[in-house]
Amino acid sequence: MACAPQLKIFDRHGVYQAACKEYEAAAALVSFYGAGARVNYAGCLAKVDALWIEGKDGVAGESYDSAANLMIARTQALEARWDSGLRGAGAIAPHTEGRS
């Protein structure tokens, strides 16, 4: 069974716009929505847990690969925090299978 897209795109007003499976596609979309748009991972709804905020973290359109690499690193940090039992504001672990 295919997994649902885990990368959620919000515009600068915080309105949910799209979901992606690929980090590079998320970078392209957040660039399209412009300054203040953000990419969140799975159940992370809080702005503090954003993987990327356009304009604050850079301009994704300058390098989708660089933006994607930063989002991947932040995803790994979030997952490590979930594995250790620490959760940020509003963070919900996206998958519980195989986790204790």
C-alpha cells in the first residue's frame, strides 16, 4: 500500500495548499507560494516545527536541492526527537508502527 504524502505545504496565511512525497517538489511549491509559505512534516502543524519557511530559511527557488537537503536534515532531527519521546509544540508522530 502506498504511503500518504508526508510533506504539507501551507501558504503565508497558514492555509493548507498541497501535500508532496518528494522534498524537491515541496521546495518548488513553497517557492511558488512565496515569502511566509512553509513546509511541515506529517502531523507537525506548529510553525515552530516547520521544515522550511520561505524567506526566513532562504529562497527555495535559488536551489531546490539545497532547500530539500535542509528539509531532510530537519525531518531527521524531528524523527530523532520523536524516537526519544520529546515532542515540539503541536507535533504528532506521523507513524507509530514499530515504535515503542
